[in-house]
Amino acid sequence: MSGRAQAPERGSADPRRTLAPPERRRVRVSANEALGAYRVLKLADPDGPAPAPGQFSMLAAVDRWGAGEDERPHLARAFSVARVSAGEAHYLLEDVGPGTRRLCELSAGDGVWTLGPLGRGFEPPAAGQRALLVGGGVGIAPLAILQDALEGLYALPGRRSEEVPAARRATVLLGFRDRDRAAGAGLLRGARVASDDGSVGHAGHVTELLERELARAGHSIVYACGPAAMLEAVRALCEREGIPAQLALEAGMACGFGACYGCVVSRRDGSYARVCLDGPVLDAAELAAIDEHAGAPA
Amino acid sequence: MSVRFCGLSLAHPVINGSGTFDALAGQRAFGERVLHERFPFSAYVSKTITLKPRRGNPPPRLWEAAGGLINSIGLPNKGLAAYLEEDLPALARLPVPLITNVMGSDAAQIAQLVGACDERPEIAALELNMSCPNVRTGLDIGADPAQLLAVVGQVRPCTAKPLIVKLTPNTADVTACALAAQGGGADAVSLINTLRALALSPRARGEATAPDGQVPRRWLGGGSGGLSGPAIRSVALAQVAAVAERVQIAVIGMGGVQNGAHARELLDVGATLVAVGTESFRDPAAGLRIARELEV
């Protein structure tokens, strides 16, 4: 299989969705760096299509993918693109199961299968809208590339220049379980931090910071990614305050491109949305209450 | 490596298992032109279509098992009328023949589905998903040879298109089921569907055993599910070999195929076509790669 990316299709009507080549591509790890409790996995992918902020990739190690604990992993794992810089795609990883564990232990030069960019990313704020970024845990990843785009450090693919709002600083609120994880806040610039154990910043939930921030007014759109309970709190809060919100959801996936129908979430109208194809970024107004069922060990 | 199958001329012997590749979703993710230029299968099998729309099972729908995947998707689909009106025009643009998979809970329902599809020239062949429980007995229609023979016999006159019967492996004697499908007039059988499987929710950290008197919680929203992937490959090979030895009609073999060597084994024991399923989840181009590996 070729390691070279095929040219993506031109004229995709949706700037929130850069089309992926229809095959997994073999790339190499350029670095795997510790960031507190997390790892930042950097993949050399100079020929890869530029993702829209909020899109994700399916990743699997080329070697020793399988035959781990319980003969797993078998399927690739979904990760939001955290940043694209100098021909490298960055991903934020936390070791929570056999797949993430294998990816966390990779070294520079190791091979990785990547399929992407997949899904539908964030709609950038309209001119004059002030953005508020809210993240929790390893879910802060897609907010980093969004912040890069908002501050003019990452060119939004598929947008005419007049569609891209002038570079501006967004307010960033991030929540973590403890001090080790709170080090992940270094992925973004100028974040205000909350920690569950009170070891860093505000003692409590990031949604308490959000509530205060919304009371101050002037913010007009919320972008959030994190655990289901946090997203549900953000969704309910924004609904109450009448503020639009875009939520990047996480779900167990088998394929990442709409084939398996495994990653559904409930819409308000009673239908299911596929997180991988209709999302992962969905308008909060479209969603029913976000269920919290413990994620399968990934 | 072109191949004849039930009167259809296919570019190679690799197709998809029903419900494991969504061509319309693929058009959205990869773009229609690129997907069609490098379409991974020599024929496209649709997801299962039912008379009425189905929402599918509540999540979670997936569990990664040892060497495979347990799914409990619940056959979500928009129903026959919307499939014919909305999806068929787009599926007709695919560069390969379209096989429509249908499921009903009795012969009358299946006959209605098959009859409606028979009128559409965009559909090259039909596959019957026989893993539907009989509402009276609770057993899968396809698990009981006598019932299978009767249902296929009643449905057969509804179409002149090739009729494929997808067999369930969750039965005492898959060869008897295959012979029943043949006796009812099927042009081909496809096997194996997923093996019935169960996944329990992982226990919380530090919790050694399930508390006394409590039923362990099932992980999948639909209760039990179906196992696929390399974990079932040897079972698939045994069942395909047993069936191909006894029937005179064509056989589509599937179950855990990941590469050309696996596909070759199914062809060697008598399959005419091989279907790829779970491996496509790991790589959407898997079908094309396996077809190329078969050529050498």
C-alpha cells in the first residue's frame, strides 16, 4: 500500500469537512512527547490533506497492533487532530486501554496507519462573534487547532479569506482531574484551568468557570469538547442562557467513516446521528441530553 | 480475475458483507468521484432494508472482542419506500452491480420487499437476511431448515433476479439450511453471518467480583450481539467448506477475511465470491487490496 496521500477531491461543498483519501495511509512517528499525564504523538504526514479544526483520524500502530491484553487492540482508534504544524499532525493521547497504550509507547520512526481527516469539524465564529473554548481532560485536543485557526496560526482549509474572521483571542477554559493531567493545558495558550482535586486553578468543574464567564456576557458562541458529563453540563447551560454551542463528541467507533453505525448519539427529534459522519462536532441545539455510559477501554 | 456469479459478470471475486460498508456515507467522507474510481468491491451489497423504517438499537452498539468485534446495531434503515426513492438513484451511479439485502419477519413481508425490488432495474440481485426471529417461536427463520424451505419457496416466484439467501451460523446444521435454501429455489447462499455473542460491562476499578445477587450488566444496548472478525475465520471456513460440498448453487464465503490468503482459502473450499466485512472497518480500501492479493 502506498504511503503517499492521494489528492483529495476538489470542490468539497462543505468547508467543515476536508475529504479523506479512501484508504488508510502509512506514516511515521516523528516524536512522542510527554505532556503531564498525556502524550503528544506527532506523525510526519506532509502529504496528508489539511483537516478542518474538529476533524479526526483513525490511528493504529503498524506493528504489534493486536495480541495485547485480551488479544486486543483490533480496531483503529479515533483521535481528534490537535494541531497541524510543519508537515506534522499532532494527537493528544491518554493511556486508557490496550489501543491507546500501544500508541503511547511508540517511538520516533515507528509506523502508524492513519485514515483521515474524517467527520465534520467546527463552524468558525461569524464576524463579531466572541468565542469561548471549553475543554475537559484529553478532550481539549481539537480546541488547540481551533485556537490556532482563530488566532491566524492555522489556515482554515476550504475557506475563502473573506469568510475567515480576523485573528482574535478566544477565552479558553479547561478542566482536569488532577495536577498531572492539568499539565495538558499547555497544549493551548492562555487557558484558565479548573481541577477536580483543587491542585491547580479553580477547585471544581470547568463548567463552574463557564457559568461565571457566561454571566459576564459578551460571549456569543461556545466550542466544547470533553467527557460526556461535561458536555451535557455545557449543553444544558448554553440552552438555559440561549448561547449557541458546538460540541465535539466522543464515541466508541469501529470504522470512522459511517460504515458500521456503531457510534450513534440521540438527536432531539428522536433520530440517531453518527458521531463519525454527521459529527463529531454537532450543534448543541440539535442534540438530546448527552448520555453518559462509561466508555469501553480504548 | 473476472468472475461470473449468477449471470453477473464481476471484475473480481471480492464483495462486501451486508452492513459493513455504506457507499453513501463513503461518498460523503471520501467524495463520490474518488470513491467510485477506486471502489473496493466488485459488487455492492446494501445494508438490510425492512418494510418500515428502523431506528436501530440504543448505544452502546460495539464491543471490541479478542481478535474481533461484537456489534448490536439493530439494522437501522429508512424503510423500503425511502430506500427506493432516496437511496437507489445514488446507488445506481456506483460503478458495480447493486445487491439489495432485505429482511422481513414472515414470508409475506419478504415477498413484498422482493416484489418491490424486482421492479427496479437498478437492482441486480437480492439477498435475503434470514437472521430475523420468528415472532411466534423466537427462533431465527433461517435457523430452521423446514421454515427456511417454505419461506424461500414462497418468495422465489416474486422475482426473476438472482436470489441469495444469507445463512445464519447460529443453527444446529448449517448444511441442512443451505440445502433448504437451494430446495426453495435460491440461486446462491452466503455465509457466515455473525456468531451470537455477549459482552458484559467492565467492572469498576478495584471491584473484584459482581456484587452478590446482582445480574452482571450487559454492555450492549441491544443485549447480545454478533461476533465478527478474525476470531470467527476458522468457523467460517468450516461452514463454507461443509456447505459448498453439498449444494449445487453458488456460495459466497465470508468471516474474518483480512488478506488474499484468507480469501483464497474460502475460494479453495468452493466459494465463488468472498465478502469482506470487519476488515473494511480497519481500512476502507481492504476489499481492493484483498482482490489484488488474490491475483498473485
